[in-house]
Amino acid sequence: MALWENRFVDEINIKKIKNMEQNLLEPKTIKELITIKESFYVDSYQRGYRWGIPEVEALLKDIDTFSKNRSENEIYWLQPIVVKKIFKKETAQEVYELIDGQQRLTTIFLILSYLKNKLNISIDYNTRTSSSAFLNRLNDIDPFNTWPEYISKYPKDNKIDNFHFFQAITTIKNWFENNPNDKFINCLLNSTQIIWYEVRDSSEPKDIFQRINVGKIPLTNAELIKALYLNNKVNIQKRNEIAEKWDRIEYGLKDDKLWYFLNQNQNEMPNRIEFIFNLISEKFKNDKNKEEKLHTFLFFNDSKNREENWKQVEIYYNTFLEWYEKPELYHYIGFLITTGFENAKSLIKRYNKGIILNDPKSTFLIEIKGIIKDNIKDYNIEDLSYDKKNDYHKLINTLLLFNIHTTLKTTPDNYFPFEKYKRKHWSLEHIHAQQSKELTDKDAVLGWINETSSIVNKFISDKLKSVEAVSILEELNNIKVTTKPDIKNIQERVFNFFSDNNNEHVHSISNMALLDRDINSALNNSIYPIKRVKIFDTEKTSPKDVFVPICTKNVFLKYYSQDISQMYFWSTADKSEYLNEIQKCFNYYVTTN
């Protein structure tokens, strides 16, 4: 299971990382932003200004609320602006090409224009000269309340970009008239900051724009943190060391077996190393941290000891590898994370506490088993029932633990595939069907008759002939599919016959198995022997896409049953023997010291 074996640094990735050494990443107040001497330039590959009333009002409301409730020195953070300084031949001047953040910056420009604090900021649009001209004479808008009124006076301005500018400035005007706030302008200029990301390498602005907006390399917290560690303010030897380790960690976390082991759900993110950054910054500790999109970056940006933070990243990753490579820890921790009883952060804290106290690492395994015990010890296995709302997740958890335990104890070289389990939506499958659901669709009726006839025929040919089986087969062969009462009647007869007169405890754990929801839905109206065939046929047909847990397969193979002379019924004895195996597994954990 070692993830470090035979892994080489991706040279192309490292080259991309090292390109960031030249780039500049720093926070700027809005006041600093608007006093930059160079103008901003938007090239033709970008769409025009498109923020509507909801987006403009949301920004105004956020800053307004913040200005009234902020504590001393607290900062309101806006999302990053990505720029690159270029030489514009037409004007023979250097300008900042605005690669990402056009909508935010333009809206700030419009707010400041309304408040008469524009200073010297300007935005030029390539191929959309009317947009630049419109922004330079916003005062002309004041007398007009509607767009039709305005364009009747200035028909040449009737362009889609200008309409959005007009709508935004009108929204701003109306908002301030209804929400006067003396603190707003000072808060916007001095307490509102934006992440200034200046690209200084050889990358083409259009390529950067496409990477950010097509989703290939979004400007995530991880990308921003990368710029902190790989800029030219950091010692070159240290930069190279971090660049290589960064790549190795990211590559390791790309292994889905490790990734899904550590996460309760899929938790997909463009840069998986951000998962570790989030843990260190305690991104999910409270609602405030969760809501701040830049929380993780700001934690690292404001840190007084980034070198120590990076050491933490390495320690977290190496700890995860250690857990992953030890079968018992892998399976027990995987269970705790999957069920939500614990998470990677809480387990790291427990693990580190043991190291600080100089406890041997073996005691961590004992502690983990103790956590499992504490979370399931109050389950009364025999009384759990599918039809009790509060029991549903207890049933799921118990059967999941049963499958994980079975994998660990019977196939020591195999690991329970959390990566397959977490890609599916799981449900409880009644081994013996809970009821017969009436069929109405003609094709479904014919399909049910054909598959049921085949099973009854096989039952009879296996020298298990009975009067009822023969009678059922005759009715199936003679039935008229358009007569609904006949369909319902034969369904009930078939389900009653294949229940082996055993309709007790239909909702108990002795009649439950884990199955993914898609397969489960395909088994509706199927009796035990048909379910058995369908489950194994589905797995055989799509082995890469289908995951049937080991204990579910064992149930339909009658692995837990003493008597396997018949494979047509899930009998009282089968239920009892299955329950006994689940109980043994449960007792293994709840009786642990």
C-alpha cells in the first residue's frame, strides 16, 4: 500500500509551480487599488460587464453590514483580482491587463464614481470603445431613471454592456438613497481589501484566463497559498524543496484509495492538498470560517511562521500515510470517518496528543477501537428495525462495520474500497422482499412474468416440485396481462410461496443487506432467487462500475447458512444464522477494553 514507491516528480507540474516564483501576491486596500497609476485593460477574449441587480446589491449589503458591525482592525475581503502588466502599443503605455475579477473591479469603480471618490482609476475595453466612453461620462446618467429614457437621449449608447453599466449605477444610486451610511465610504476604502495577484512570468493572459474560467486551474485557496511559498521572497533552495514536496503530496492525494479513506464523502476539489490546508486552518470549525471563501488562504497569509505551517502540512500527510498503510488503522479510521463519528482533524488531534504524552503508537489503535465502541454500544442489534426512523442509520452503520470487519479479518491483503463505497448512494435491501408492489406498466408486467416463470420452472426441475409451484406456473402461463386483479393476485401468491411461510422480522437486521440505490431500485418486485441472479449478473457485467459489498454477496450465496440444500428461500434459519454472525462482529467491538 506504500504510496511513495515508484513515484517520480512530475517535471511539467514542477515547472508550472516554479513559474510562480516571479509572481506577486499581496493584499491591497481599495484605496491602494484605485491610486495605482496604470490604468486597467480588458481584452476582447473576455465578455463584457454582466453583473445584475442581485450581484450589485449583495456586494453593497455585505460591505454595509460589515461597516456597521466590524471590530477594530477587522478586514472585509473580496475575491482575488488577477492582472498582468503589459505594454499597450496604441497608447505607448504600460497597463494592467485584467485577467480575472473584471466584474468586481468594475462594480467598485461604479460605486466610487457614484460616491465621487473615483480618483484616477480607469478601465479600457478592447473592441468595446463605447464601454470605455460610457464609463468616462457616468454623470450623464443622473437625470435618467430608466434605460429607455436614457437611450432616447443617447441612442448611440444602446449596447448590451452599457445597459448593464446603467442598471448597476441605477441600482447603486437607489440603494444609497434608501440605505444612508456615513461609515460606508471609509470602510470601502480602508477596511475592504482585495487579493492582488500579479502574474509576472511568461504566461499569456488569455491562457491564464482560460485556465481559471474553464476550471482547469481555478484560483483556489491552494493556488494562492502556493504563491505565498513559491514567490521570490522565499529562499530559492527552500522554494525548490517545497515545490517538490508540494507535488509529491498532491500526487499522493490523487490516489482515490487514500483520498476517500480520509473524506466522509467525495469532497472533490481541484487541488487536493487544500484538504490539508483546510484542516490546519480549521476551515470547518464554525460557520464564520465556512462562509469566508478565503479563510484558508488568509490563515496562511497572516501567519507569523509559515515555515512551521508547512512542516504541519508534511506531518499531516505523513500521518495519513501511516494510517493508510496499517490495515487495522485504515479500516477502523475509515469506518469512523465514513459514519461521521470522527473526522481527519479530530483524529489528528487525538494522535498528536498521544505523541506529546509519549504514549506508544499502539495505544492509538486501542483508542480508535474505543471510539467505535462508544458510538455503537447502545445499539440493540436484534431490535433495530427498518420501519423505525431513528434506526435507519444505525442499521447502515452496523452493516457497514460488518462489511469492513469481514474484509479486514478474512482478506488481510485486501482493503475495504472506500473509494467505491463513497461514490454510491447506499440503501438497505430487504433480502426477502418486504411486500409485493403492484405492477401497472405492460412491459414491466411481461418482464416480471417471464423471469418469475423461469425461476418457478427451475424450482420444479430441481425436484422441488409442489402442488402450489405447479399451480403458480400454470397461472403465470395463462394470465392475461391486462387484467390488474389477476396480476396482483399472482404477485401475492408468488411472494407468499417464496417466503417459505416466513414473514416474521421482515424489517429486522436479519433481513437487511447493504446495496447501492441504483441496484436496489432495479430489484423491486423481485423474489429472493431472482435478486440473487440479478445482483451477480450486474456485478459480472460491469465489474468496474458496480460494487457489491462482501457481506451482501455472502448473503445471496448463503455463506452464513448451515443448510444450503435450497437456494430459493431466505428462511427463518438463514435469518438466525446471519444475525448470529452480525452479532459476533458487533460484540467484537463493544466488548473491547
